[in-house]
Amino acid sequence: MGRRQVFSRGSRFAGLTVALVAVALGTGPDAAQAMAATHTTTAGAAQQSCTHERVAGAGAAYGWPLKPFHRQHPVRGYFGDPRIGHGEDGTVSRSFHFGVDVSGRDGTPVYATGTGTVRAKKRSVAIHLDNGLTFAYWHIVPTVSTGQRVVAYRTVIGHIARGWGHVHFAEWRGGSYVNPLRPGAMGPYSDRTCPAATRLSFERGGESLEADALAGSFDVVVEAADAPALSAAAPWFQLPVTPAVVRWRIVDEHGGVVVPWRAHYDVRQVLPRVDYHAVYAQGTTQNHPDAPGLYRFQLARNFVARSLHSGAYAVQVVLVDSRGNRTHSAWPFGIAA
Ligand SMILES: [Zn+2]
């Protein structure tokens, strides 16, 4: 038995026009009502429904780097979010966010969350843990020096640097960064918010095409976001983060599968092994104060219309977060003869 949520259009969600209406799907008399709500389709939008999957092994291995260590803190940047940097020479760098941004006021003490030996830099501290892992804390003014021993939840390793309003926490394990919010890592962490797909478009050269009679070749882009489990304070209040998983497939009008499920994006454990541009489409932006980011996932590039017979189809999109909140949506389109 799970819980189910239904999306309806109209209210503000992290700057996007999607609202969540939570409906408990039980075995009681409410169940029929909930089921009815689930089948409500709203004009102009794909129907979306959210289910909550049980995620195994959700107990935390280590706490938060800010006090209180064993209570959940707002995270305003998720693992895998787009990070777009502008160099002084005009260059633009785009990458996947390799940790999580834990909100805290400038000057807040940041504690070791593992016991080990420090390597300190100007604005970051890495702790090489006795168990072989590495924890790293960025945008802090260190109060420890390289070679120093630190003790979990006892040693203050630095303070959040002025102007940053968060500590970027990263975990390095076996040669790659891993998602600190995966079950069994940093916690306690629970998340009841559902990711949402806000728009799916068929595009050519960045221009949106009419979906009902596609021909030639086209790109398929879905705009998707998740609300943070706990929102940070203004100016980061309710700014969106990325879902942990984006999957899609194409079905025909009879529900027959013509393009099987493809895992476009999955950062539940590690970052994508493909290039940034293979994941995010042009027009993707990251959060800025009071300005929500736009996460455009490039599901297909130069999809050839002729690979399908003329007729009616739908792109089905599944979004999942790191705690198993799973949203399904369907987006109709047509292939011209
Ligand atoms: Zn960060």
C-alpha cells in the first residue's frame, strides 16, 4: 500500500506552475475518492501521478556538518544539479554538482562528520577518514590545518564563508563522488515532495514544434524539477532542485511500447558518466537568489520521425527522487504521414 499524489495546474511551485495535491490511497472509503482524484486530467497539462516507493536501507551512516547533527537541514542544491560558471575571461563552464549544498548562515561553525586527518585549503577542508573515505566541505574558512587530526561532531573545521550561505558537502568513495543523500549515507533525511515534469517539448534547433504532426527529425526535451525536502530560507526559498532519476519511453495509441524505457539520468549513487550536454539541453539554468533554475533534460537528439509509423503516440516520463517519490506523466504527440 502506498501513498499517491496528484498534480494539478495553477499554483506556484518553486516558480513553476504546478501544485501538489496530496491524496492518501488507503483501503478505506477514501480510497475510491482518491482514485477518482488520480484520474483527474487538467487541461493543457499532461496527467501526472506520484507514488511513494519504500526505499531500503534509509538509516543514516553519518550526520549533518552543522548543528544539530542528527536533525535534517535544508539542502538547496542536489547532487547532479547543473552548475554553470562564468569565468572572468568570458568562458562558461558547465558541470554536474558533485555534492549537496547544506543551507546555513554565513559564519556558522562547520563540524567534522567523520574522524580522520585534514587537508585544508583556502576555502575548503577535506577529511581523509580512518575508514578510507574522504569527506569534503567547501565555501568555509578553515580553522584547522593540513595534517591535523579531527574528531566527528567534536572538531570545528571552519565557518561558512561570507556570502555563501551554505556549506557544499561532498563524499568521495572508490574514485568518484557519490550522492550524500543516497539511503544509508548522510542523515537523518526524509523527503515527501514529488518531482514534477512541467513541460515536454519537441524541438528543432531550439525552436518548439507543433506536437500533433511531427516530421523530419526532432529533439525531445522535458523540463523537470523537484521541490527540496525542506526549503532553505529566502532568497533560496522553494527554489527547485533536480530529480535523481529521469526515465522515458514512447508508447503508441494502444499502449504498445515502440521505444522501451531509457534511463536518461540517474544520480542516486554517482554522477552521470556522460557529458553534461548529453544530459541537459540548451536553455538549462541553475538557481540564483530569487530566480529558479530551469532543468531541461535532453531525452532525445535528432529523433527520426520516420522510425515510427504515422499516428498517435505518447512520451511517458518517470521522475524519481532519492527517497522513492516517483512521478509518472504522459505527453501525447503525433507523427505525420
Ligand atoms: Zn555546491
